Amino acid sequence: MTKTKRQVICGGLPIGGGAPITIQSMTNTNTADVTATMRQIDRLTEAGCEIIRLAVPDMDAALALKEIKRRSRIPVVADIHFDYRLALAAMESGVDKIRINPGNIGSRENVRKVADLAKARGIPIRVGVNSGSLEKDILARDGGVTARGLADSALRNVRLLEELDFEDIVISLKSSNVKMNDTAYRMVDAACDHPLHIGVTEAGTPARGRTKSAAGLGALLLSGIGDTMRVSLTADPVQEVLFARELLDVLDIRKSGIEIVSCPTCGRTEVDLEEVIARAEEKLEPLKQAFERAEGSAHMKIAIMGCVVNGPGEAREADIGVACGRGKGVLITEGKILRQVTEEEIPEQLVRLAEEYAENTYGIHTI
């Protein structure tokens, strides 16, 4: 386990210092279009996004941040490249954090102007290093992009801010290569105590991107590395947030929502388990949505097991469960056997028990 990182505050939300891992995403709208951008931020907020980052490619976008910040229910981060004046304008607009790569923001004096204003306003800076934009001298030294190059670039830029008497720093160093990404983060984690924003950049389409993100982020999180995170997918950013929540859930880091566990089936299975699960999931959808709307970390585990070997044990460990036999199943709740039902009745009976558990435990009910 890595050492606890120092803490920075982003719009009242702590990052690092033992605080819960926060979920981030990034809008893909034109930031200057406040209506469209706020529509997406609201959807992301409802899905569980806790920090939202927006691209700021020009001054129109930087000025629009003032109204976006006023209307957003979650902290707003401005993503800045190349022009330090956009960083200054974004901070004047009231953003909660800025993301820059000091290496491409201009001269040391320009970086100083950004750091001075950020310090005066209590705005943290995320030093964001990406495999696609490493400094030329590092690329020449290593003959291309390497994990060491990513780490050195990040630490170099962090040192620059520290020399300018700025300490409220979050670090990210992302690659689309999962192994390189992992190695680079571990190097920086060992070298400093600034909180880390973790992710795998340009992970790809949802199918491929989820696999890469699960491998890359999962390995880091299980090692205790990471204070805030973004899953990057070429898709509606809401999918990023939902998958991030799912990933933290399966890693037992932040339990929330409804978790369904089921066996892979074998020759002992004597019910159509795929059909049972499909029908149960369909009937559970309103309750899943109610859990997503709930505040806090409401969580319910439902086990749908296909045979008598591991089924009873797994079902007893869940909040709600069923252990199936020949064309039937035994319902179990909170470790207690309730009754036997037919295969046809299982989905409806499971949902009924789940609704009762949700109401009694969390006060959650479907509309």
C-alpha cells in the first residue's frame, strides 16, 4: 500500500489525504454553448459524476465558464493547453481547478502568472502529462515514449510549480498502453506525495475501452494508487461514469447500486439461468434507477445461482439470493431460507424481496 497523499480541495471536494476516490468525466460539447454543455453536465451529475472537466480552446469558452460554474452542481475543471491567458481567464470565471501541462503553456514567467493567480484564489492545478505530447528532449533521450519519460516529464513540471511556491498539485500521466501507463504511475507514486488522477487515455470504444480501463485502473486501485479517476471512452461520457462506478463497486472500494452475481453454469444446472437472469434484470431496472438516484452508498447484492453445489452458500452471503435445482429455486434473504418457488416465479419473487430489502434498509422505493 502506498503512503497517504497530501490533500487538495476542488470546489469543496477533497482529493487525496485519505478522502474517497472521486469520479470524473469530461464534456464533449462546445464549451461556449452553455445550454448544451449544462444539459450534458446535468446528465453526468445524475449518473454519479463528481467532478467535470471542460475543454477551453479559446476565449469564448473561457468566458462561458462563469455561467457554467454558476449552474453546475459539481466542481468544474478547465482543461487548458498552449495559451496561459486562457488559464487566467478560466480562473477569473471561477473554475474550481485547472488542468495544464506546464511544458506547453509557455515561458516560466507565464507559468508563474498561472501559479500566482491559482494560489491567490485557492485553485488547485492538475499537471496533466500525456504520451502524445511529451517534451522533445525526453523523446530524443529515450528514443520515443517510455514509462520513464512520462514520469520524468510529470515530475519535471511538478518541480517547476514547486519552485514557483505552488503546492496544490494533482498529477496525471496517461498512456493508451496499459503496461506503460501502470509503470509510469507507480514511478510517480513512489517519488512524491501529490495526489494522483488516474486513467488510461484514448482507451477506445466502449467494448475495448472498458477492458483496458478495467485492467489499467483496476491494477492501480488494488495497489492503493489513485485519488481521483476518469474512465476514457469514445462514447457518451455518461458511460464513463457508469463504468467507473461499476469498477469501484467490484473492487469493493465504493459499494453502491445493485450488484448481481451469478454462476457461469455447468452440466449440473437444471434451469434456464440466462433467461431467469434476463427477466430478473428487466424487472429490477426501476429499482436500479432508484438506487442511482439515492444519496450515499446504498448497495444491495443479489445472487442468482444455478445449482446446489455453490448456490446455497453464495445465496446466503448475498442480501437476496436464490439457489436453483430442477426447475425450481430456494429463496434466501439475509442468510435465511424463505421458501421454494418454481423457475417461472423466480424473477418476480426476487424483485419483490429486493424491493422490500431496499425499503427496509435504505428507505429506497420505486416510483
